[in-house]
Amino acid sequence: MKKIMNFSLIMIALIALSACTNKNELVNGTEERHEVSVSFNVTSGANQNETGNGWTGGSVQEVTKTFLTNPSRVAIFSYDALDIIDFAGIEKTSIKMLGFPKNNLPTYLNQYNQEMYFNLGTLFIPDWDALDLFQPELIILGSRSSGAYDRLNQQFPNADILDMTMVYGEYSEGLDRNIENLSKIFPTIKNELDNALNDIDIKMNNIKMVANAYNALFIMVNGESLSFYGENGRFAVLYDEFGFLSADQNQEGGSHGNVVGYEYVKMVNPQVLFLLDRGLATGGSSTIEFVIENQLIKDTDAGINDHIYTLDPEAWYISTGGIKSTYQMIEDLLIFINKM
């Protein structure tokens, strides 16, 4: 019943939109639509996995395509994109209808949990029926939904499809590219995005000048499980952009991390220990205090010198790559920097 009601709302909004849209309509004083060249990475050949909550396989390649500016019906499957548009001001864009997955929406984006915005599936898999009725002009993907690119192209040949997936170890480059592309597609928010990017670069460099004298260990806490992430992994931004040295250069801890124990953390003995609570990030229970109170953790240099820090789980895990989330990441690390 809820899905039928949602479809009805979409159809009513589409009818209203078509009635008021004019080909020569102006958007914030500029011509509504024109062509721009956009370059980004896409994942082709991916298949939906057996559980139906993600994609497997596929190859990544860079493409350059022609997009139309100022789309009015926008579907977003990446919270970092919603973060960026929200930061600049959605009211300053051409967007009249907005849809995205509403499950696990970051708390700082809770203002979008309203009926006027459409629920279009999950971060992994679109609700194809709802999306078909929505008829988006622009679809934005992220790392979790990137495998849907081929099917979306086939099912929505008239829509522009942008993949904003960021490559591990290239946070700044990915953020630069994504902001540049969104600035092209929504030219009315270009100044806000450019100013934020310049400010972020300055703040990151300021942290790096202090952090590069300290080794750090990044641990994800998931219930009773600990996972290490290193210089080449999912959270390489801690080392590449923020400048910390890796406390363990013998392990990579790639995309999914390496499962470790408390004895491992004590053996590595980091000067600084950063903890990310995955349970809290995904709407579960927090177990991070049990880790902090473990005696082996307390006996590390980080524990003895009061350099154990918890990171904002939404910014580092759910909406990484947004502007607000990046500012939150900066704030998390400034707690350490300001002690030095």
C-alpha cells in the first residue's frame, strides 16, 4: 500500500512539473539547459549478487560524456552527492523533484526525510519500479551503487548518469573531480562549491603539517571484531591527505580491512589510535567503549598519552566525500592537532 501511495505521489508531481515546465524557462537567471562535457569513472559489466543488496565484478574505466545542465528531476544513490548539493543550497539549483534512498539517511541530512522527497530504493540497489515512474533527468551513483550503471543506461537512455565513486588513496582528486562535475551540471552553485573546496584544501594542509610527525593506527570496530586499515585501504585519506604515518607499514588492510585482535594493537603500539564504530554507523549498537576500556588498548602509547580518538561514523563511513562530511572529518582530527 505504501508503494502504491508513493507511486501516486510521483505521478501527481510529474504531471504538475510537466504543466509548469517551459523549454525556455530561466533557472536563477540563466538559460535552463545547455550541454557540458563531464569526465568520470564508471563500473561496467557488474552483476547483482545473490543476496540482492550489492554488485560484484565489473571493470572500471574513465569516460567523457555530454550532460545537460540544470536538471529538474534528480535521483541520487550516494549520500556524499546529497551532502554537497545540500551544502551549496538545493534551493539555488534547478532541482524540482528529488529522490534518494531514505534508509540509513545520515542524521545531519534528516531534513530530507520528508514525503516531498521520493524513496527510490537503497544505496546498493534502486527501486526500479519507483525510478521508472520518477523518470529522472539526472542519476548520481556512488561506490555502493556503481554496479548499476549498465542497467541504468539501458533502462533510462535519456537520463544523464554520473558516477561519483572515489578511488581509495585519491580522496582530494576525487573530491576535486566530483565538485567540478557538479559545478558544471548545476552552474548556479559553482561559487559555493569552489570556495568550500579551497577552504578544505587549506585545512587539510594545516593538519598535515602537524600530523606527519606522528604514526597512527586506524581500527574499525564492528561488534566484537576489530579491523585494521592502512595506507592503501578504504581510509587511506588519513595518511595521504591528512599526513599521518602508518603505525604498521607491513600490512595493507585494503577495501575490507584485516581482522586483528587487541594483542595486535598493543604490539603495533601506535602513538595515535583512531577508532570508527561501524555498528553505530549502520544503525546498530555501539561497542566502541569496550575497546577503549580494554587494558591492552590502554597500555599502548596512544592510551597512555590520551591519544585515542573516536571518529564520526557517518562522515567517515556513510557519506564520505561530501563537503559537510569532509568538514566533520577535519573537526575529528583537529581534536588531536589542537593538543599538540
